[in-house]
Amino acid sequence: MKLLSKIFLCALFFAVVSCRKDKAADEVYVNPIELHLSYEMFGKSEQFSTPLSVQLTNITEQIFKTVSTDLMGNVVLDELLPGEYTISVTGSLTPEQVEMLTGEKTDKGYNLGGFLSSIKLRLATPYSIEIPIIGQIPSTLVFKELYYCGSRTATQGTYRNDGFFSIYNNSDSPVGLNDIYIASLENYGGLGTAGPLWPGETQGAYENVYAKTVWKIVAGEKHIELKPGQAVVIATMAAPHNLDPLLNPSSPVDLSNADYEAYVVSPTNTYTNYPAQDMKLAFWPSYAYLWRLSVFGQGMVLIKATDAQFAAFETVTLPQEFQDAFEEEEYWLCKKIPNSFVVDAVDLIQNATATNTKRLHYSLDSGYASVGGTYLGKSVIRKVSGVISGITYYQDTNDSSADFEINDIPLSR
Amino acid sequence: MKIITINIISFICLLTSITAVAEQPRNHKILDKELSDRMTAALLTGNSSLLTAAERLEFSQIGLGFNGVNGAFRRPQQAKSSQLYSFTANGAIDLKGYYLKGNFKFGESFENDVRFNSIMDPYRGTPYIIADTSGGNWKKQLYKTDFSLASPWFGGKVSFGLKAGLDVGRGAKMIDPRPQSNSNEITLLPSFALRFGNHYMGGNLRYRRFMETVNLILYNSAESQKVYLLKGMGQYIYDIFSTTERERRYQGDGLGWQLQYRYTNGGFGVSCFAGYDNYSELTSDIESNRPRQRGRLYEDVYKAGMEISVISEAATHLLKAGYDKTARSGREIIQVFNSSSDVNAWVTDSEAPRRSEVSVSSVDVSYNFLFKDLETGKVVWDAAIEGDYTDYSDAYPVMKSNISYDSFEARLSVMRNVTLNVDNDLQLKLLGGIHRTWDTGMSLTEREPDDHVIAEGLVYPDATYLFSNYFSFGTRAAWEHIFRNGSSLLLSCSYGLVRSEHKLSRNTLSLGAVYGF
């Protein structure tokens, strides 16, 4: 009987100590974070003219929060749930403030921007966050509209041959197109996850862009320039998509008047070569005749480079450990282009919660643009900032989240 | 599947062989066994060694059953209508003092218009369910098998027992996104019992291991689907499901114990038990071939109960009382993707405890009065009154979302056994009940300002159901025929109706045929 008692007591002890409990934490929010933002003298000895806007995205919880600093760049971030965050900052300097900064008279202000990704906030942990802010003069040549998500057919099928990009001269001077390239960036990795980390880069602060496909917009030598307020439309397929019953009458666009087409010149290409000017394929090792973006979005950049400079850009292969054995070797090749060659950039991402999939450095785009779905037949388009002397100027704060809005009918504006 | 098939065949062989080796007088009557099960239910909650202290009824039974349910009064993740076809095989035998009892059930069910669900049983306790908006019809197969073994009284004082069970489920939905679910649960309950004269004491451990894998498949991957990764009380994160397949895995285990006591003296008996079960279950997604932990469910179940029986020649009085408290919490695991070449995987950054908190406490009391025929000793009338009180709360405090209510349900039933002749018995039963709720409260913070699918499709309809007052009505008729060789056949039919204050109803029809031999 003593033995039985011991067995029973041991079993009982085992059962009790095996209990796993979900012990409550003392706090549900992370410790408040005192954030101070400054750019040169502003935020230190001088006030900003307007508060800076700070957008926080909790990727883990899919929660968004926007707060404003005071004029000295101070803000307390509180009631934040733990998780992985991205923080983007936008603001501006007036021409007078730029003059204070440079000592030179100017009529152009600066866009201020900052971005941090992969910020892991935990409970009961003190944080000190530094966000470097940069100031830039707005680009002269910008993406005005991007249509990448595809459309539905009348039978609820899917169609994505009708993509296009329009490029706009957002300055008051003519801009030459001959040394401009348009490129779509790599989108390796699973949906909703940050892509592979390229060697020598820091997550969220890439010094280069990694392009899977690059086109030189003007194929020939003839000098082409865009006047202020002038746009060109670049089509995946410069076809009358919504007019041709063999294409997709449910498509929102007729691209037969597009200026340029991404046509792959090859004897084996059976697609129709429409009348639009063909761009020159500069880099696409794993080409598939039709340059169709992922319907979830990819980073898009405009690059300004001479032929010699472009030829010097390095071709790199995604490290072996990130590769999928089912793809051909060419699939993993990218053109590595330094950020300094990028004229304009728009990070197109799946939706507002996928900010961790951003590829672009905040100096190129501190935000993102998204139609928020697939096959919606909608585009993203830049907001108008004003009309001066009959020329429309589009908003270019270097933050696509603020600069772009959804256009329900692509090409309508 | 091969293992399952082998298990099924082996089990049926075991059950049929019981008849062959049995040497003792047998009672084949199925209605008698039903009564016996009710009388010993409180005593045998997990402790098979206490089978030694109960009447060792030997039997072999096989049965076919049908259960059909339909009606609008349901929880949102339940089927609008369902049909379950089942085959059962049960048996028990005394082998030189060792009492062996086994059960097997195979069921195939067709569940129509199931929404917001991707697992076999959305109400099994986990808050982590992938919900889609398309809904659809499920087809399921269920295999349940268990056996209980009780030793003789060694030295007249101690007995050991073991109960083991295996539940296997397979199910799939027929429309994109198509979850294909496989679940397995193993339970082991080693036990012991001590006897001191009329006093019996027992105890058992309970080990449980559960695993469910769900593969969501898009046949039409060109049409992406928004899926909601539920976390409890209407909270979720969403994902656009566009790849051809994604996988979710639930893996849990638990340990518990229970103590029992029984005293009998002539016609008087008192039994009581108290126990505790602890269970923990990890939920992971497999994303791009990399596991990502989502959350861990913690479950604590406290149970206690007692039963007093007074048995005389003319009547039996049975008084039962029970207390049950289940507390669940969901601990969310915050993982971040480390894309460096040496890791390239999801790694845990921190954990958020007690995000989802569910508490269900209930007290139930019942009294049965069984009136017997003095000549035959058979139960002629069986009247019962039962009452259940429940205190329910489900909260997600961080998002200020919660639902709570108190409810009481009273049921009254009357059963009449009629002996038609020597070979035929008829049993008729009527029952009715009312369910009342009070102290209802609800608050919901929606996760997305422009998407109300989960709020309007899942949370608010569930609250309407849970807060409803309703009445229930049921009836059962069973006819048992004894064949000349001593075997028996029971045919039964039952119907149940639940009707709410909102004039929504739920109908249940069950048909059964059991052959005892």
C-alpha cells in the first residue's frame, strides 16, 4: 500500500507540475517611445514650418497609426502593440527654409522623408529610435500613373496584358528621354514576407535597386524630349484591349494610342507588334515575350544612365540559398543599379499591410502605392498639386503613400 | 488510410470474437445496457479500473445510425443542414477477471453551407481558424475507437485499468479555397482503484495528443481569395490567398488527472469525482515552405461532480450535480522573417500573452426517478428534471472586444417502458426544455474600417444565437425485439426541435438500428 501511495503521489505531482499556463504580462503596450526628428538645423535650433507626419504600420497586427510631431520634431509614440513595425516620415521645407539652409535663393522647397523597417517592438523593453531624414528636390520626370493589377474578363477570368505606365515631365523645363530606362524590380520571396537580403545590403536601406527587367524607352538615336506637362504612355501591349473582342472587352483601357510598347523582338514571339514605338529590351534574361508585372505589384523605377554607364551596371545572381530549384538559372539574374541613377521610384506592394515587402530605400520612396487587390481594373495615379501657367503639376513628396491615389478608370485623367 | 483500415478490421474481429470466447451468461438486451450506462456514467468518467466496481455487463452490439439536422437556428460556423450516417460496434467481455470493453464508430457526414471555417470542428476551442467568405459544403469521415481494460481486484483491494482512444477525422470543402483537413487524437487514461469494504477510491491520469493539418487549395489560383486568420472575438489579420496551396497545422498535448470516490451500502450509493485537465496547442502556418508560428492555445478544465443513488425494489432515485469550468487563453507568437542567408526563416521575436480569453463555467443538477414493476424489477417509468446554469465570457481585451452572458436551461423528461410481451419491449420518451439568457453584453472593435465581413457574418450572428431564449422539445420511440437465440434488435427513432424567440428553429431527426448478440 505504501508503494501505491508513492505511485499515486508521484503521478499527481507530475500532473500538477506539467501544467502550462499563459501568464499575463504586466502591460499590453510597449513602453512609450519619445521620438525626435530633425533635418540639419530644423528640429534643433529652428522650427519646421509644418509638423512632420509619422506613419506607423504594425505589420504583425495589420494596424496603422499616424501621428504628427510638434514644430521641433518631437512626438511620443504610445499605445503601440508589440510587433514588427515600419515607420515612415514625411514633411517639407519651404523655399525660404531651403534658402536658410543653402544660402542660395531658390523658389523650390524640399521634400523631407525618412523610413525605417524591421523595427521589432517588444513588451517591457526600452527603445530609442533614430530615423534619419533626408531632403530632396522633387524629380523632374515622374511616374504619373501605373496600372499593374490586371482586369477581369466578362466570364470572370483574368487578364493582365493591359498594363501600362505613364511618365510625366513634372518640371518647368524640357527633359530628354533618350537616356531614360524603365525597370521592374525583383519580387522574390513569398507574398507578405520581406524578400531575400542581397549580399552587402541592409534590410530596408538598400543602396542599390535590383532589376529583373529593364527597358530603354527610346530605342533609336533620334532625340526625344518631353515638354513640361507632357506625358508618354508605355504599354505592355499597345492594343485596343477593350475594343477587340479577341482581347478583353471588359478591360478598362484602349492602349492603341500608347507611345511605347514593351515588345520583345524575336522570331519566336507570336504576339502582335502594335504600331506604338518598340522600346529596347536592355535586360531580361528570363524573358517571356510579354512584360507583365505581378498583379500584386513590384517596385518600379526610372533610371537615367548613358549607354556606357548602363553597360557598367553589374549583373548579379540571387544567392543560392534563396533560390528555388524549380526555376531556370536565368530567373535569378538581376541588374544591380545604384540608387543614385534612379530618377523616380514607386514601390508597388500587395496592400497596406505588406509594407515589409518594400524594396526601395526611403530616399527613393518612403512609402508605397497599391490598388489593394488583384484584377480590379484600377490604377494608381499621382495626385495633382496645382496648375501653374496652364501646366498641371503632380504631387511628388517622395512618399508614394501620400502622393498616389487609386484611379477607378485608368487613363481617364 | 491503410493503418485506419487495419485498425477497423482488427477491432471488429475483436468484438465478434468476444461472443465466441464468452462462457458466462449474457444479457443481450440493449435497453438494459442503456440504463446501465446511465447509472454508472458518473463513476466511470475516465477510470476504467472502476469498471471492476460496477456491474460487469457482457455484450456485443453493432448498429447503424442516421442523424439529420437542419434549420436556421445555428451558430454561424455550423452547417445549415447536415446528414450523418454511422456504423457502430461495441462489446464487452469478462476474461478470467479482466474486463475488456471496446467501442468503434465510423461516421460519414455531409454538411451543407458551412461558412468561416477550415477545420474539422470550429467549436473545439481554438481561436485560430482560417475563415473564408465563400463557404461551401463539407464531406467528412470520422473514425472513433477506444477500449477500456480493468484488472480483477488484486488481494481484494486494488485494481488497475487502462483506457485508450483514437479519433481520426478527415474532411474537405468542395469550393475554393478548399480546406482539406486531417485530424488525429490519441488519449490514454491509466487508472487504479482501491477498495476498503464498501468504500472505493480511484484515480486516473489523462494524456491527450492532438494534431490537425489543414491544406487550403485554390483550384483557380488566378482568382485570389481574401482569407481571415481569426484570433478570437472577431479579431483577425487577413491575407490574400493566391498561391495554389497553403497549410496550417495544429499540434497539442495535454495532461490531466481525476480522483473518484464511491460508497455503497445496500441500495444506497454515493459517488463523487474531481479532476483537472491542462492542454496546450500550437498553431503554425507553412508559408513558402517555412513554418510560421501564429499562436498557442492554453486550456484548463476543472470538473467536479457527485451522484447519489437510492435503490429500492419499487424505485430508484438518482440525484446528480456537477461543476465544470473551462478557461482558455490565446498567446500570440510574434515572428519576424529573418531573410539573412544563414537563417532564412521565421523566428520568434516576442509573445503577446492572453490576447484571447474565454471562460465558461457551468453548474448542472438533475434528479431522476425510476419507478419499477415489482414483479419483474423492470423500470417502467423514468422521469427526470435537469437544470444547467452557464456563465460565458469571450474577450479580446487589447482590442476592447468581448461578449458575455449568463444562461439557465431547465429540462423535463418522462420515459415509459412498455412490455408488449415476452419478446418485445417498447420505450417512449418525451422531453421539453426552456433556455433563458440574461446579463448579456457585447462590444466589438472591428479590425478594418471598410470590411465588415467578419463582424456582420460571424460575430453579430453568433451573439444573436448565444443571447437567444429558446425552448426545446424532443421525443424518442424505441422498440426492442428478443430473438429466440437470445439476440436482440433495437429500432429507434427520435426527433428534436429547438425554437428561438426570433422564430428560428433547428430540427434533428435520428434513426438507429442496433443488433445485440
